[in-house]
Amino acid sequence: MARNASDPLLLTPGPVSVSMSTKLVMLKDRASGGVEFQGDLQFARDYLVSLVGGQGAYTTIPLPGSATYANEAIIATLVPPGGKLLIHSNGVYGDRLIEICAHSGKAHSVIRTPPFVPATTAQFEAAILADPAITHVMVVHCETSTGVLNPLEELADLCKRHKLGLLIDAVASFGAIDISARRLGFQAITISSNKCMQSAPGIGWSVVQKTALENAKGNCPTLVLDLWDQNQHMDRIGGFRFTPPTQVLAAFAQACREHEAEGGAPARLARYQRNWRRLVDGMRQMGFATVVPDEFASPIVATFHNPAHPAFDFQKLFEGMEARGFIIFPGRLALADTFRIGCMGDVTEADMAEAMGAVAETMAEMGVVGVGHTDLAAG
């Protein structure tokens, strides 16, 4: 049965397709001081802490806006005046952390690696030893501009050894890939309300170590991004300091319940891995080449080279997929002549198989030679 093109499935790095039950809770108006809203807020805060095993030692703080707001907030709040942040970048979202620091005047230094290559522990240690002013390190866990997964455990051990605060952009990985507060000892991670948590965009979440947060009182130079102030207000009255996105918060609480019912992060990861395997195998069978080596690839999003065939045109592929009820995404943010297909959201392996059929049909319409032909390979 053909998918409804007027309500397409989002196979993108985010936002993602969400369940109908999550969409439906947004139809009801809610008062920000109401018992239902406060219950949803507390449930979501507690649930996110529980997912990292941080009960008692960590707190969850939401801010209206995208997850970039959360990233800027943890940098502004936790990196003190006179502190310095070491940032690793191998893609667009690492570069965005650099941009945040540049705009805010936050002292920082950078380790840059190619788009599909994680940094090594030796590279981090060399940068730390070369600059005693560094107080914090920040890394993007899953770099969705390519799909590469940057490792955390050895970096966490390094930060502990040098007594540095570890900040993690877990925007695209949280909810599927295990992140343990006890194992990593991070000061903060940031989370999107959509992506692997499969809710509507509009809230950037931070899970922050309580001791680091208490030590950060007075650090933040802005009112709206001050996580210390937002947290103490939320703990005291059970609500946001300023008008909250009530419908988005209700949707997120519902998405958390569905995440729990699915079996938590392990079950969600297993589903995404099945999606990724079906996607990558199907695309390779049609001659497409992946950008990221499998050993560094996340099951969140896959990036493919444009084929060298003269009849191929990404815009035509996009339009053909859209007409068949699927939305994909260009990859030119990180690498020229690439595109991305996401594996997360309310998506199953059967959906991915249907999407592969849509790719094959669209390629045939373009006049690109079919499955298995070498002239589909990337140049």
C-alpha cells in the first residue's frame, strides 16, 4: 500500500516522525501552573535522570527552544569566567559549539578531525597538556551531519584524570545509545525533545551534575540561559521561570512514557539498528557508498555519496521520495555531494524497506542504471 504523501515519514536527522498518541496530547490546552502540567514536568525530569542512572546526583533542566539553546546554556552556566573550553569538532554540530563560544566571548580551543574520524585520546591529552587554562572539554556524541559516533569512555577517563569538567552534546544519541552518569562522570549532557526521544521539537534539555550546578551560581551572563536559576525556580515552584511551551512539554512526557513502554534505550537502539542495517544494505545493493566507515557509524543517520552517474540529481531524488511519502535530507552541511537518511523516530524496519523501494523507483525515473551497476558508485 502506498504511503500518504500528504503526511510523509521523516527520514531526516531531525525533527523526526512521532507517534499519533504523542501528537494527540498537543491538542489540549494546558495551564502552566496546573497539576497535570506540573506532573508531566516532574515525570519527564525524573525520567531523564533515571536514563543515565543519575538519581540523587543529577538534575534535569528544560529550556524552551532547540537543543542548541541547551548547549549554549551549559557552556554559559558551567564554564566559569576565566575558564576555557576545549571543543572537538568533526562536523557541523561541533562547529556550532565553536560558534557559540565565539559569539559569547567564551575562551576556547579546538581539536578538529575529518568529518568521519573521531579524535583520539592522545589528541585530547596533547591539547590539555599544552594549555593549563582548559577547565572543561565538550564533544558531540553523535555528529548528525555525517552520522559518526564519537567515543566517550576514554575521554571521560582522561577528564577525570586531569580534573576537567566533561560536557556532552547528546542531542542525537540520547534515548537510544547508553550514556551512564556513573561511568562517565560528566558535568552535563544536552538532549533534544525530538530525535531519539521521538517528541515534538521545542525544548532543549540538560541533565546536570548537582555539585557542578551549585558551584556555577552566578556564572551565567544572561537571564534566560541561566540553568542554575532555572533549576532552583523549578525545584521550588514546580514550573518554568517564564511562559513554557505547554503542549510541547505534554508531548514530551507522553514520548517518555512510550520510550519506557518500548523497553527504554536498549529496545529503541535495537529498532534503530535494524532500521540502519536495512537502509545501508539496501542502498549498497543499489550501488550507493556510505561516507562513514561502519566502525564509526551510528544507527541514527547514514550519509551517502551522490553517485557519479550523469543522470543523478539529488533534487530529483528528494522530490521523487517526497511524492512517495518520504522526506530525506541533503548532506552538504558537512561534505559536498552527499545526502543523509535518518533511522530514528517512529520508524520501523518495514518502513525502511518501503523507503528502499521508493529510492529504486525514483532512480529508475531519473534514468540511473539500476541495482548493482558499477556506474552508480561514487566518484
